[in-house]
Amino acid sequence: MAGPSSDGISEKPSKENVDLEALVLQALAAPDRLEAIARDNGITSDQLRKWTEAYRDAGAERLRALQAREGRLSVAMFSTQAYDRADFERALAGSESLHFRFFRERLTAETVDLAQGFDAVCAFVNDRLDADVLEALAHRGVGAIALRCAGFNNLDLAAAQRLGLTVTRVPGYSPEAPAEHALALILALNRKLIRSHRRVAEGNFSLHGLLGFNLYGTTVGIVGTGRIGTALARILNGFGCRILAYDPEPNDACRDLGVRYVALDELLRAAKVVSLHCPLNSSTHYLINAEAIEKMPEGVMLINTGRGALVDTQAVIQGLKSGQIGYLGLDVYEQEEELFFEDRSFEIITDDVFQRLLTFPNVMITGHQGFFTRQALDAIAESVTTNLTQIARGQSPTDAIEAR
Ligand code: NAD
């Protein structure tokens, strides 16, 4: 079996070192199994450790080599919609460094071959960037991943780092866009705007069932006061709401607005409206579950524009059935990757949980459009192309995601 060549994996793998590369990738993906992998393949763990380290260094090396090569970067953009393409083409106009190819396909283990030969990929919220896909990307010569979103719950960061992949995201594009969408859901649910408009369109001017409540003076709980949560706090402050917040890292901008930071438990017990703006990770998965719902006041309004799996959808359905949840506004959904961003109006939707949600008169769902404003799209294209240009020039990208 051959070891890595002196310039590492930038060399086209020969038949012999493909096997070695697969072994090394296995060891990188599961470092605690390194000894077992070495044993199973009849080599010493020291040997495998040495090759693994060489390969990891070569990942970064490869990127540097790519950058050095004429300062150009070829980028495969996945999950591209027509509006994305138009924005990126505008942002790329005149760029000598970046060459984009646009793919409609979502990035998954089945479509990863499309990235063969590209230096970087540009991915969105429902592209799959788990350890298997990342290994496959690294194996196909990709050295950088530019996420065109703020959240990165769909990416295995530890695996990306083991593989020497550079990862960037768009942390601060127009946080007002999703914050204002959360507000739109709150107002539309509260004042029953869809039902009201339908009635008026049919000549029915009855107000029965349309009773709302003043936001002024209402206690609203914001879970996660980063960029978006803080933007929402500013807006709700203007409405005269009493704002409670929960965030392990409170900020002064919210405190200055008069936001009161409390424990999550207290927020859930006190708030008439709860809006979720924390990232999805192992500690926030199903943050709103049956137990949390039980703590909330009867008839609470729950708004989720964060990520679908922040709420346990089955528990929420039970809460809606019992009346514990009085209003539900969703812009994200646990299983959205199989549904959102495509016209499925001629298909039979087989997700019974999603279909059940749609039967409730007090539920409003939008298809992950919180980010979708003119200003945000421009800022996303600008930020992604800036970061990729920095990589192409051999500079550290401004918005690299580092492991904590
Ligand atoms: P951010 O990083 O600026 O803020 C996240 C905040 O959550 C931070 O203050 C952090 O301390 C806090 N946090 C972390 N763990 C927490 C926990 N367990 N409980 C409460 N708070 C916690 O991120 P952001 O730009 O405000 O975005 C927030 C999330 O919104 C993103 O991660 C993404 O999932 C989602 N998002 C959705 C859309 C959309 O179109 N619907 C658009 C952009 C972002």
C-alpha cells in the first residue's frame, strides 16, 4: 500500500493510494476507531496515525495549492433556484477569481458526484453536509464549503475540520428579514388575516371568530437573542410589548431595550407569545417538547422561524388538539427538506404529520421564506462571493466557521 505523496492529495490518486485514502478517511471520520481500523487492515496504528496526520495537513495544503493556481476557484452551487442564480450572477459580474456552475439538485450522498473537479461548493439550508458527504467532497477534490445561510446545523463541523475543509457561512445578512417575518406570523395569526381576507372576498363581513389581542402590553418570550432575536426585540419594543428573553449569552443591546433575561422555564411559564431564534444543535433539539408545552400558559402562541427540529412536531400537534397551544406559526419544519422550495401542488404529499398541521385553523405555515427579502438576497450573494474571493486569493475568509 502506498503512503501519501509529498504533495499529499493534490496528486490524482493512483489505484494503490485510493485504498489508502479510503482508510485514512475512515480514521478521520471515527478517530476513536483508528486502532481497530489499523488492526482490521493489517497495519500498525502508528502508521495509520502518521498517514492520517499527513492527509489532514494535505487538506489545507490542497486548498493553498488551489489558491496558488491562478487565484481562481471553481464553485459548484447546489439547490439553486432561478432567483439565486440571478443574484449570484449579478454579484459575480466582472469577477476574475470565481467561476460558478449552478445545479438545481440538492447536495446529498446521491448527488455529490456533481462536485467532482470543483474547488468549492456553495450550499443552502437543506443541503446535506454530514460526515459521509463531506468525505465524498474531500475525496473529489473539494477544499472549501461556502454556506449561503446563517445556520449550519446541516453540517458536521468536526468532520469538516478533520478533513481540512474550509467552511464559511453568512452570519449577519439582514437579520431584520427573518425577524420581520416572525412579526408577520404573529400579526397574521393574532388578527386572523387570512381567514378575514377570504371572508371579505366572499362578501362575508362578519367578525365572528376574528377576535385578536393587543400586542401592546403583551408578554413575549424570545428564545435566542443573537442577531435575529435582537432585531425582533427592537421591533416588539416598538409595539410596547413586555419582553422576556432566554439566551446563555445575554447581550447589552437587548438589556438596553428593557428586555429582561430569565431562565427558560420562567419564560415558558410567563410568555403569551414565544418566538424561537436559537441555532439548532444537540442542546436545542426538541427544545419545545411535551414537557415545555405543559409549562406554557393555555392558548400560547408559538412561533418558529429558527429550524424545524427546535420543536417536537408531534408534541405540538397534541398541544394544538388540547388547546394548550392557541396559535402556531411556522416558517420551518422538521422534515422540510423533502418538501420546501419546490412546487409540489401537483403531487400527493405523503407527510401525514405536515398535512395534519395544515388542518388546524389556528396554524399558519410558510415555506422557509424568513430570509427571502431583496436586501437579504443581495447581502447573501455579496458575502458568499467575498469569502470565496478571499479564499481564491489565499486570504483567510472573513466568515470562516471555527469549531468551538
Ligand atoms: P446568532 O448566532 O446571531 O444568534 C443565536 C443566539 O442563540 C446566540 O445569541 C446564542 O447565544 C443563542 N443560543 C445558543 N444556544 C441557545 C439555547 N440553548 N437557548 C437559547 N439561546 C441560545 O444567529 P441568528 O443570525 O440570530 O440566527 C438564529 C437562527 O435563525 C439560525 O441559527 C438559523 O437557524 C435561523 N434562521 C432562519 C432563517 C429563516 O429564513 N427562517 C433565516 C436566518 C436564520
